[in-house]
Amino acid sequence: MKNKKGLIIAGAVVVLALVIIGSCCYTVQENEYACVVRFSKIISTTDTAGLYIKVPFIDSIKTFPKAIMLYDIPPSEVLTSDKQNMTVDSYLLWQIDDPLLFYQALGNISVAEQRLDALTYNALKNVMGTLAQKDIINEDDASERNDIYAGIATDVAKQAINYGISVVDVKIKRFDLPEANEQAVYSRMISERTQIAEKYTADGEYEASLIRNDVDKQVNIIVSNAKAEAAKIEAEGEAEYMKMLAQAYNTDEKRDFYKFILSLDAIEAALDGNEKTVILDADSALGKIIKGE
């Protein structure tokens, strides 16, 4: 009987020793902070992986992730500078930098996300309040809106640092229009595109008229130059003809022969046909030829 009691006592001691040893030790993972909490106060923190000792039954361990976390913020409505409502859907990347301050200010991840939600909404409201709706919804390069994101992230980071949190980035997934405003915005965008198209058309027609006028001008110049060149060539031909004619009939005999030939041509033309009568002076050269003199 004594041996049996001794075994029971020994077993209990071993179990108690194991429990005490287990409660004295804790491990820290690579991707977490470990905080030793004693009477609701953090007495030490570590972010180095390994096995550590604590006071059993008095100290408790609170762990927080070191990794960057994504918080998908519920969509919220903001007011633009031109008093237009817009629904903003965004997300936030954040991580815990100071686990002691984080635990003292917030306590857990759920409360931290609620606080980040409020901070982000306030930053969105402030930034969007300085922009008109047309500055947000347009066909410009999306990269031009990076300044908006950077401004929001900066504002949230300045506030979050007070909670031991660093904000890595804030990104807006999309801007939505309330249904009441959609048609008005679409009509405005269609009107703007129509005005741009009309301007392009007017500019094109103006350029086309300049090209047509220049072509007509060039055609007129070419035709005028061609006519002037033709008149010049014709005048030179006439002058050459008169020069050759003058050279051919530069004596009295040549001139008389030429007149005689012309007379014969005139007689031939006059006698063409039937029943023709030609009246000639008997003393004329043709009259003498016809009479055989």
C-alpha cells in the first residue's frame, strides 16, 4: 500500500513539475511579436524567434503579427468640392511597429482595424473635399491620380503612428457614383467628348480649306505661266516666220512672183465649181496670161 501511494505521489509531482516547466517557457515565432503581460501590463516584448522563460501562473503571453496585413475597408461615401456624393472602395496595407504601444492603445487587431477605418475615412473625406468630381472621374492617365493616393496614405500614417502602427500604403480600388448622379455625369462626359469631336472636325475642315486654297493658287500660277510661255513661243514663231518671209521676198522679182502666185491661187479658188464668171482687167497680169499674150 505504501508503495502504491508513493507511486501516486511521485506521478503527481512529475505532472506538477511538467506543468510548471510548461508554464515557465514560451516560444516566439519568426513572424510575430511576443509580449509578456503581468497583471494586465506588458513587462517585456521580443521579436526574436526562440524559447523564453516567464513567471508561471502570473505572466501571460500576448502575440501580434509582424507581417504586413491587408485591411479591405468597407465602401464609404464622401463629398467632393463641387458638392457631389461619391462612393469610395479602398484597402489599406499596415503593420505593427511598436507592439507595446499597440497593446496599450488598441489591444487587438479588431480594434486596430476599426481605428484605421475611421482614420482612412477622415483622410478620404479631407482629400476628396478638395477635388471636383471631374478631377476624379475622367479619361486621364490613371498614374496621375497617384498623388491622391499618396496624400491619403500620408495623412493616415501620421495618425496611425500614435497607435504603434505604420501604414505601408492606401489604395483606392474604385470610385462609384450614386445612382442619382450617374446619368448627369455620363451626359456631361458625352457632351465633353462631342465638343472635342466638333473641335477636331472644325480644325480638320480649316486645314483642308488651307490646302485646297494653296492647291488652287499653285494651279493658277502654273496655268498662267504656261499661257505666258505659249504666247512667248507663238510670238517668237510669228517673228521667225516674218523674218523668213522677208528673206524669201527681199527683191522686186521675188515679190512680183509671189503676187503672181497669189493671183493664180485666187483664180483657182474663184473657178472652183460650175458656171463661174471671172471679170479681169485686160491689162492685168492674169488677163494677159489668159489671152495668151
